[in-house]
Amino acid sequence: MAQTARVKGVILDEFNLPIENVTVKVGDKGTVTNANGFYFLEISANTKVTLTFSHVSFKKTTVEITLKPNEDYELNPVLSSKVEQIGEVTVTGANKKRVEGITTIDPVIIRRIPGANAGIENIIKTLPGVYSNNELSTSYAVRGGNYDDNLVYVNEIEVYRPFLIRSGQQEGLSFTNTDMVEAVDFSAGGFQSKYGDKMASVLDITYRNPTKFKAGLEASLLGGSLTVEGVSKNQKWNNITGVRYRDNSLLVNSQETETNFRPTFFDVQSMVNFNASAKWQFSFLGNISQNRYNYQPLTRQTNFGTIDEPIALLVFYEGQENDEYLTMFGAGKAVYQYNEKNKLKFIASGYHTQEQEHYDILAQYRLGEVDSNIGSETFGDVFFTRGVGSQLNHARNNLDALIFNAEVKGFHEVSEKSQVEWGIKYTREDIRDRIVEWEVIDSAGFSLPNPELDYINDQPYNPYTGPLAPFQSVRATNFTVINRFSGYAQWNYRGKIGSHQYWLNAGIRGHQWQVLDRNENGKSQVVFSPRTQFALKPNWQKDMVFRFSLGMYHQPPFYRELRGNDGIVNPNVKAQQSVHLVLSNDYSFKLWDRPFKLISEAYYKHFTDVNKYTIDNVRIRYQANNDAEAYAYGFDARLNGEFVPGTESWFSFGYLKTEENQDGKGFIARPTDQRLKFGILFQDYMPNIPNVKLYLNLVYNTGLPGGSPAYADPYEYQLRLNDYRRADAGFSYIFKDESLTSSKKWLQPFSEFSLGFEIFNLFNNQNAITNTWVRDVYTKTQYGIPNYMTTRVFNLKLIARL
């Protein structure tokens, strides 16, 4: 040991992005950089040695060093692109994402931009084509899809969200720990075959591979997080661990319903990496998350109507809701780099969730006219009652799910211009689910029976003689096992047409599955999904890339899609399928001597075997019968760049139209038919006081179908919610960060230290997520009373990183 030393570091390209698969050699010894560009190599001490850094897409670089015995030396070289490669077509780093149509998001932006549910999803919601009207939820819909149509990966491992969650305020924490993130890539459609079987989008997240000790702390009125990372003395082991706690009381207490609300959302994540040799690397990612949601509503008053005829709904509650979600996740990954051009990956993961949803809530309401006389002593109070009634909701839902995945992936560099990728995966899903939930509604003393029963009810004129049944009732017990085999193969090629360069990707996915249920076993089903992408960079003075994507995307049903409105599993639900056509342009330019980029995309999707669904808050209920077809088309644009020197901001616009046709009845709007979307993410600072920084997050969405009662026939009731308008602002005083240094002694240990003040819902807009439907038996009128989201809320935030 006394005659050796160690050299390590991160290899970057000209864009300061890490380069994977760089070969580092000293004589006969060698190693290869990992996905984060990190390498580690033992060399002889007291001897001048030559390190060689080589990669097929970069110029070879050599460095001579002499180290003392047992010395640790950090060397971070920057490699230049080969001369024969023209600018943006080098298929590495940022340029690879560019030709693939991938949006790359800086993790620093994710941490700093304010939001009621800050994190990766908070930023994604500002992108074109991405919709959400619930600031308490991490769920989002993309280009006409729903919340279940999106793929999420962390370090190439697919992650899942709990099954039973009905509202955004129950979600708590996203799976992804923002403080552990190294890179975030997002595709809104037309993605490659290597990504899984979903129809809407891909969110691909990479966690950091630590190279030295670091620690970070964040604390606010909504909770806090602690992250620690470090490396072993011999540099072979490293670990990053994050602990998070969140309490949504500050946000939920701003809503109209007064509650006793005691939520706790807590999770621990840890990733361990072991660099066994130049050829073998191992990693493990583990997560334990517990959400306890104890909710006891007390009262609520919602004012609506017009200036001339103001109306109010007063509700008095009894009972409570006790929900708990305990999820455990573990994944192991091994990478075998058997030479510079060939690599294998072995991945195994397990996900276990135990969920309970227990509630008994009695709501007794008054619907009445409001005293609008400003000079009156009872101004704002209800002085005339139009109707009274009550509603009792009951649930005893329990779910236990175990999901196991085993996967092998291969990457082979056939030549400098051609690569082949493939993968084979086995998945087993074992779900045990009990559903017992019902709702009883009484209006002015008359019990309202189930609207789906075939009878005539004309109370109080004639006595009711039909069956006694609750207004809504679902009872089922399901033991379901799903076995899946899936795989893909794709080919990447880079070439020239004259002086113009192009990039081609062609691939196919296959998926076979069978549903086994205690009531009925389903038949074995198989689908194939061919996909292709083509990117062209003309040899023009203007820096442009044109992309074309065409492919078929199947979505074999997950457990939620198998379960119908009655709670019963239909094991023969077919895979929904869609054809994607995407045309896009990527234009990079300089304005005011600063970099900017304009990305525009036009797309069309045609869906068949559609599994119709309804959305209530974030809960999706499927009909599980594949009896519809649909389409979606639209246009997205995003302009991003340094509007303020040294900061990245962007402006987004999206237009979408999506409709579905059930059993030939005609096309109507889908539940995610968001017509217009505007998003702004803006960063600024005071020129005279650069330590003070401003962050703005603004979103505007036109209203969605979803204002009608859940039991209504959508062909007769196409009511839309009001437009969604949201503005969050953050102000931070940066004592120290990567761009601002400080001579103060107490700041020396910190790499970043800041104190922030955040305003959520800056303009105090009233955004509705659903409607509560109340009946007035005297006028035979049914009123839709909006359920509003959070109002204006203030928050303090402290960030400290070593």
C-alpha cells in the first residue's frame, strides 16, 4: 500500500456535463467512467505515470503525474469533441438529449423554485403539454393522458405511487428526493423503445454518485430534509442518504373547511455504490415511506351565486378519516463493462405497499340565501334556508401489493456511428384488495336512492316502493396476480446526407402478460410496439435540429385499470394502444449575447381499445371494458434562456384537444381535455444587491371537464371547471453559493447558505378541483358548489449545505 497512490475525478465535456464510458488507462491498468463521469484508479507512487483518457466521440487526452505514497489526487479533465464531428450532432451529454427530444432540467432550479409541493413535479407542471390543477398533488397529465399514463424511473428503476390515494392533500411526499438528484430528463411523447409500456410521458431521474463528503439541510414551515453523502477511504464505496418530513397543515388549514388535521409524511432513502473493479460496479437504492393522514373536518362555508343572488353552503361535520400508506422499496443494480464497447446491466427491484383508507364522515348542510346588505348587522350570514340535508360517507378499504422486477440490459457499440441496445424484463404483481365503501344522501327528509337503479321515484307525492340501496355502494374482495414478460431492442445510427448530419433510432418493444384472479383467470395477451425517431441537423448558419417521431405505444393494464366501477377485476382487459406522430424543431440562438433556445412541437395521437375513466380530485376509476376510441392533437412551445444574465428562465405555451367516442355514440371531451396552457418560470436578482434573488412560478390552464356529478352520463353533462390560475413567488437572501462568495468566518464551512420567504398563490385565486352537488327539493334545482384549493399562504425556508 505504501508504494501506491490513488487518482479519481469526474470527466466532463465542453458543456460541463459528465461523460460516461471514458476509458482511463495507466499502462496495463484501466477503468471506465460510470454514468456520472466518475472514475477511480490505483497507480504506482513515486513514479511519473501517464494517464490516458479516451472515448470514441472525443479527442484522446493524456496527463502526466507523480504522486506520493498513499496520496489521493483529484483530476477532473475536460474532453473536447473530435474535429470531424460538427457541433451539436455529437451524441453525448446535452446533444444526445437534444436529438432525442429530451428536456433536461437543472436540479438547482428544482430546489429553488417555490411551490406548495416543491420538487421535480412542481417544475414539470410549468412545461408545455403538462397539466395539473392540484397544487397539493405530485400527479400530472401529459398531452391528453391521465395520471397513470406516465413512466417514472430513478437510476433506470421504475418507481410506483400508492394505489388508494383519493385527494392531493393525502399524497405528502413525491418518491423522488430532490436533494439527491444529479440529472432530470423528461419526454412528453414519441420516446424510444427502451422506455416502458405507457402512452404519455417518461420522467428519467438520476441520483448523484458522491465523490466527497457533503451534507445539506432544508427547513421550512412545511417540514424539512437532511441529506448526507460520503466516500470511503479507499474510494470504492460511496453513499448518499436523505431523510424528509412534511406537514401539510399550513396549506390545508387555508382551505374553506375548518379541520383538526394531523398529517405526518416521512421517508428515508439511501443509495450505496460499490466500484469493485474497472469492470464491475454495484449499487443499491432503498426507500421506506410512511404517510399517516388523520383528518377530522369541522365546518365549511362556501359562498357562490351572483351579486344579485348570493347563495351559501354551510356544512357541519361529524366523524373522521384515518388513512395510512406504508411503502417499502429496494433495488439492486450491477453493471458489467466487459470492454470499452460492450456493457451489461442487471437490475432487480421489489416494491411493497400496505394501504388503508378508513373513514366515517357525516355532513349536514344548509343551503341558503346570504344577506348582501352591507349595512346590515347580519351581513354575510345566511338568513333564508332553501334546503337542508345530510350525507354520510363510509369506507373500510385495505390494499396490500407486492411488485417484483428482474431485468437484464445490454449496450453494444458496433462502430463509432452505430450502437445496439436491448433488454429483457420479468415482472410479478401480487395484489390483495378489499373495497367496502358506500354513500347515503338525505335531502329535506327524503333519502335519495341509487341513480343507477331502474325505477321511478316521485317522492313526496307517492310513497317510494323501490329497493332500499345506498346512493353509491362498492363492495369487492380481489386477490390478483399478474405475470409479465417484456423486452426491447433498438438501433442507433449517426450519419451524413451531404454536409448535413442525421441521427436515427429504430426499435421495437414486446409485452406478454396474464392476469390470475381468484374469481376468473384471464387469457394470455401479447402486444408489439415498433417505434422510430429521426433527427436532422442541417449544415446551416442557424443552429437548428429537426426531429420526427413515429411509433405505437401499448399500455397493458395495471391493477387499477383492471378494476371496474363496481370494484370487480376484469382479467381480460386489453392493452390500450396509441399511435404517436411528433414533429419538432429545436432552435438555439443568442440574444443580447446570451444563450437562448426555442423548442416547438406539433403532435397527433390516435387511441384505440380505450379504457374509459373518471377523475375525482386525483382518484381515477376505470370502466375496464375497452369500449372507446380517442384522439389528441396539439402544439407545444417553450422559449428558455438567460433573460436575466446568469439565470435560466422559460415561457411555455400549449394547445391541446382530445376527445373520445364510446360505443359509437360520438366524440366528447376526455377528462383531461386541457385546451390552453401557459407557464412561466422566472429567476431574477437585484443588480445592486446580487444576494437577493427572486423566483416566480406561474401557471394558467383552461378548465377541464370534471364539474359534473360522478354518476352523470358524460354525454348529457359536459360541464367544465373554472380556469386554473396559480402564481407562487419566492424571495431569497443568498449568503453564499457557487456564484457568491463570503469572507465571513461563520460561512466558511458552507458551500451554500440562504434564507427565503415564499408566497404560495400570490394573487389568492380561487381554484376548484371538483364540485359538491347539493339538491334543493323545493325548486327542484341541483347546485354545483366548487371545492376550492388552497388560498394565499406564507412560508419561511432555510437552506444550508456543506
